Amino acid sequence: MRFAHISDLHLSQTLVAGVRADAAAIVEQLSRDILRISEILDFVVVSGDVTEDAEFASFRQFEDMFAQIGLPVYMVPGNHDGPAVYYNCLDQFPTLSSWDITNKVVELPGLCLLGIDTCIEGETTGRIKADAMKIIERESARRGAPPLVIVMHHPPITTGLQEFDAVSQLEGIAELHDIIKRSERPKLILSGHVHRPYQGRIDGAGCFVAGSTTSAFAPDLPFGSSPILFRGLQDFYYVYEVDENGRYVVTPQHFPYVPSE
Ligand SMILES: [Fe+2]
């Protein structure tokens, strides 16, 4: 199956430091590009922080832009989405609600998706809660099942950049690693949160951090103690092809964007 992975759009009703003022225009262009290539895609994965401000209007903006693509969307919340407000929105926005896969297993031809909410209300760091851990354990232990794609906001890998790793500490990470180590089921884990793409591997699981199209950070050095400097635009997202054996190919897809200022 083929899909686009995006994260950390940070749509906002007010201007905020650390997010481009033209974030909505960038996300509009991003969604247009996914629409343009939609004939070769099966779905879109969103790993949280679709909003910066957890405002209903920002969730509505996201819903409007991505509903136009016409592909299934599968998403989980990020820490900026509340996540309490995110769940309130699901009660009122049927389309958004149909996209949420928190603690759900979506069985697709040749692939399963599992969404995990790793957020703690009011905190930047994350936690894999007990109910979610049980689902991960159960799904990881399924023998002969198609590849499992876990979607969560906080990365399951250490990036090696201190400032990123400080804000992405994840309670339950040791248990997750243990589950992955015992599991023979092919797995990918898609995440966001740190606004720079990283790719890594935990035992049998390929792990991918999507970066942020509207709030990219670019430290002077990719690993170590460099401060995370605001860069702004990341004019690409990632497209995946995963076969029924868990073999995969991932490539960045650039979208055209010319700032108006
Ligand atoms: Fe974010």
C-alpha cells in the first residue's frame, strides 16, 4: 500500500512565535500536492499537532483542507491539540471523528494501522498509557499477520539532539522496546513532535519522524547539544510504499510553495 505521512501542521487562529505566519497557506499547498498525487496513494497518515492552539476553528480548517483530497485520513492527537479539545471536537465534527484511530486497529489489504495517543494534557513530554500498551503488545504478538504501522505523536527513538530528546521523553518507552524486541511481526512506527525528520530502527521496527512543514527547526548540528533554531518552512513530506511482507520504501515528496511576502 502507498500512503503520505504528515505531522505537526500547527494551524492557528493567531500569530505565534515558532510557527510561520503563513502556516495555513503552506498546509493548503501541502494538501493540494497530496491531492495531485492521490491516484498513487491509498491513504494519508497524520501523527498529531494539526493545530497550534487547539481551537475548534483550527481543527475545522484542517478538516476542510484534507477532506478535499478524497483519500482516507488516519490520525492521532499531538500535545498541541489538547488533547482534551481534540476529543471534544470529535464529538462535533463527524469527518474528523471518522479519521481518529486512537486505540483502534484499522485492517487494510496487506497492512494494519494502530493509532496511539501518547499525550499528557498540559505536558510536552509523553506517555504510552496502559490500555494502549496492551493493544500494542497484543497486535505485535500476532503471528502471520500483515505489517503493523503504529502511529503516535511522540517518537519512539532517541534523536541524539539533546533539546529534542528533552521534550520528547516518553514514559513506557522501555516496555515498548521490549515488546518490539519479542515481536516477529513486521512493524513501522510513524511519529512527529520533534520538528525535524529523523529515521531510526528499534530491533525489528522502522521508525520515522515526519518533521513539520510550518514549524521546522534546524539546529546547527543534527546531533549533540546545538540549540534548535527556528527555520520555518519544510517544503516536503514523506510517501511510503509498504508490501505485505513489511518491506518498505520511503521517499520525500516536495511540494511547490512560494511565500507571498
Ligand atoms: Fe509539534
